[in-house]
Amino acid sequence: MDKTYLTTEELAARIRYDARTIRNCLKDTVLFEGVHYIRPFGGRKILFIWEAISEDIGKASRSADFAGAPVRTDVSLNG
């Protein structure tokens, strides 16, 4: 399978996030080296792997849907 490598700016345009947010907040907290991005030839440049990111975005949304809200157990159903 071919992989689509994106720069930070290209990824930002696709997921509608600011490039600074990706670099400062998402990288190494939800986007991990070796899974979601690589550093070609051991350099400073980062290339994001679109297929891994797009798959994980969907997983995060689905798991959040099932988390639900806390249930109150102190409410009487008898009025």
C-alpha cells in the first residue's frame, strides 16, 4: 500500500487545524513518531502519514460516542 506523506502545513489544511497546534499540541501527544509521522533520513523535517492519521481520527470519534455521560444514581424514579 502506498502512503501519502504530508508536511505540517498540508496536514493542517486537511484537518482544519493551525500548523502551530499540530506542532505544539498534537505531535507526541496524539500523533506519534513511527505511527503518524516520520523524520526522513533522521533529519529535522517531519512528514505525516495521512492514512494512519485519518484512520485514528475516526477511531477517536467512535470511542467518544460510546463514552456517554455520567449516570446519576441518586434520583428516585417514584417521584
